[in-house]
Amino acid sequence: MTNLTGKTAVVTGSTSGIGLAYARAFASAGANVVINGMGAPADIEKERAAIESDYKVEAIHSPADMTKPAEIAEMIALGENTFGSVDILVNNAGIQFVSPIEEFPIEKWDAIIAINLSSAFHGIRAVVPGMKKRGWGRIINTASAHSLVASPFKSAYVSAKHGIAGLTKTVALEVATHKITCNCISPGYVWTPLVEKQIPDTMKARNLTKEQVINDVLLQAQPTKEFVTSEQVAALALFLCGDEAAQITGTNLSIDGGWTAA
Ligand code: NAD
């Protein structure tokens, strides 16, 4: 069992889906957590308070917008000033948009690259000095099966996810002698708001019904014919934070029901 008592984890995009599962997994191992993301204030406060009461750790919320580099640096500073260190950074915030490339809105391209890729660069840039000083750190980036393979109509998302896989490898090499690891996790489809929201646009782009999108596009990609769960992804992240994973760095770990093996 990974023990994170005394450590602090910052998880971007952790007000829902996979990010929330990461935050809860780290808290269950004893870490204090900085959650981040959008949503109704009452919902965010409910999740934050539940983490504290379920796991007897401290949880705070950073409202940092992942399109704003200064706010990302402030989020890391908030963690360091509140808890004394940020030992684990998970770059997880993400959005999706589905459209044929010739109609792909330029502002959607810019937002996806900013939130799904550039925010990780800014977060890593801000967190590494403290990790180097303390001689320990874990950086985990949520990539995707789309960091390895493409799907039509997801040009920005696929580009951002391929980019984060490259960023992961580069950072891993730069910090390797400081007992800091940097890896990415590449889930297949997980039933979260991100996936649910892309269904209408996928129906339109591919001329399919909702059931066809779910069965013939999403589940069809995964040989297991099952969705991955957020908790399964979070368990992998927790493993990466343990001493057993100290020599795992620069990798892209697939958890995709066999999608990218096929
Ligand atoms: P989700 O929609 O449930 O969660 C996304 C999170 O990002 C939310 O907390 C949201 O508030 C936050 N966010 C969005 N824009 C933000 C911004 N500008 N600033 C701060 N936070 C912002 O989606 P999810 O499926 O849990 O996605 C989490 C990550 O997992 C993403 O990087 C996504 O690409 C990746 N992923 C998801 C799947 C899947 O099938 N769900 C598969 C592979 C990878």
C-alpha cells in the first residue's frame, strides 16, 4: 500500500471524473490535496468536504483557470504555502471537441491546446524547483489512448495528447537524478462528463445514433467492450507515487481495455 502521509498532491481538473478519483485516491493514502477545476461552488465544496471527512486529511480548492499561466503558478504556490510542499502534481484538466477539421473552431483548438497541453508545461515549470530542493517528486500527466492513436474529428485533442506524451518523456530526462519521476497515464474511454458531452457532436460528425456512438465507436475501440473506470485509473496513479515505482519514469502507461494493442 502506498503511504503518502505528510505529502501534498495538486490535481488539476479534479472537480469531476478521473481527477476527482485521483484526489480521493491520494487522500485515502494520507496526502493533503489541492483540488482544482470548474463547477458550481456548492458542488465543489461538497466534494472537498467529503475528502476531508472520509480520509481525515486537509483538502483545499484552487480556482486556477488552466488557460492562465499566472493562475497555474499561483495554484502551486497555494499548495506550497498552505502545506509546506507540493510533492505530487497531476496534470489532468482537459476538454474535448469533435468536429471535421475544416469546420473546427479556431478558439476550440486554442482552448484544447491550452488546457490539455500548455497547462501541464506551466504546472511542471512551477513545481519542479521545490521538488528538486526536497529531492522527491511525482509528476503524472493524464494523456489518453489518443496520445498513441488517432480518431477522426478530434484533431486538437489528439494533437494535445501526443504533445503531452512528448513533454512527459522530456521532463523525465531532465529531473531523473533528483528522485523525481514523470509519467503519463493513457486511459481508454471512461464514462465521465467529458465523454458524455462529445456524444451529440460525434453523432453529427459520423451520422450515427447515440447507441451506435456508444457501442460502435466508444466500446468498439476497446477489445474488453467495457469502459475503464476512474477508480482504475486512480489506482495506477497511486501506484506511481509509491517507492515501488521509483524506477518507472518517462513512460506512457496504457489503461485502455486493449484499445492500443489492437
Ligand atoms: P471531466 O469533464 O469529468 O473533468 C475535466 C476536469 O477539468 C473538470 O474538473 C473541469 O472542471 C476541469 N477543467 C476544464 N477546463 C478547465 C480550466 N480551464 N481550468 C481548470 N479546470 C478545468 O473529464 P475526465 O474524463 O475526467 O477528463 C480528465 C482527463 O482525462 C482529461 O485530460 C481527459 O482528456 C483525460 N481522458 C479522459 C478519458 C475519458 O474517456 N473520460 C480518456 C482518456 C483521457
